Amino acid sequence: MAYVGQQQLDGYDATVRHAIKRKKAFDKRVLARSPREVIFQKGQLVQFFHSNLHNTLEAKRKILPKWSIPHRILERIRNSYKLETLGGEHLSGEFHARRLRDRRRRRNGRDGGR
């Protein structure tokens, strides 16, 4: 009976070690791609990614912009943000930081948004 219990503990230990190893590899890959945490400030102008256009096979996704017009950060909730339009109208729902990007001017002087 003790032998079976020890085998279960060894199996669990191997699973945990493997999970730690995979997490380390994942974190290394993520940090190489984006080495910093992105935190937006209240009042900052951002654009959000239209993920509904990304996951469709409709032809309209080819011509519609994937990034929204500029919106203002209203509030931060952990890794998500509440947004409002430039006119002050609140948008429903929360937007995760992965779907947001800072709205800056491009190097050629053109506006980053549409």
C-alpha cells in the first residue's frame, strides 16, 4: 500500500516539475516578444482591436479597420479597462489590455487611427 502511495506522489512531483519547466519556457518566449507590462493611465487615448472581425470568414473583414477610433481610458480594473468615447459616452463592457494599443502618431506624421 505504501508503494502505491509513493508512486502517486512521484507522479504528482513529475507533473509539477514539468509544469514549472513549461511555464519557464512560455514566460521566456513572452518576455522576448514584449519585455514589459503595459499599463494605461486614466485619460489616455487608446484604440481597441475588433476581435469579432478577426474570427470570421466574412468578406467585410478584409476592408473594415481592425482597430477602433480613439477612445479614452475611464478606469482600470486589474488587466482590463473601461473606455469612453471622446464625446464622453461610456462604452459597455471591459476591454482587456491585450486588445488595447496606445494611440500615437506614426513616424511619417500620419495619424495612427482612422
